[in-house]
Amino acid sequence: MIEALVVATATTGLFVLAKGARGNERYTIDPRLVVDLRDDRSGDLPCPWCYAPTGETDMTCGGCGRNFG
């Protein structure tokens, strides 16, 4: 029983040492595959009728042409 425990401990130690000896591999990141979840548009609300993006100074919607206000 003790022999099995010693063998298991030694085997686990060898696996840990082998993993540590390889070092840390560096992976290159393809910037085309990175997704940016930030919305670069300002925090303005969309058009209430067609949901097109609008600016704070817009008098009419660029998508549907309706007047604001």
C-alpha cells in the first residue's frame, strides 16, 4: 500500500517537473480576431422610430428623416 502511494507521488512530481521545464510558451494574437465590445459612438439615444444612431445636435433622424422635438 505504501509503495503505491510512493509511486503515485513520484509520478505526480515528475509530471510537475516536466511541465515546469518546458517553460511558458508565448502565443501570438491575431488583431483581426479581437472583438472590441466598446461602443465608440457617444452615449446618445437612438431614433425612437427607426433606432438609427443619432447625435445630440441632430434636428432630424439620418435614417428615417423624422424631426426630433
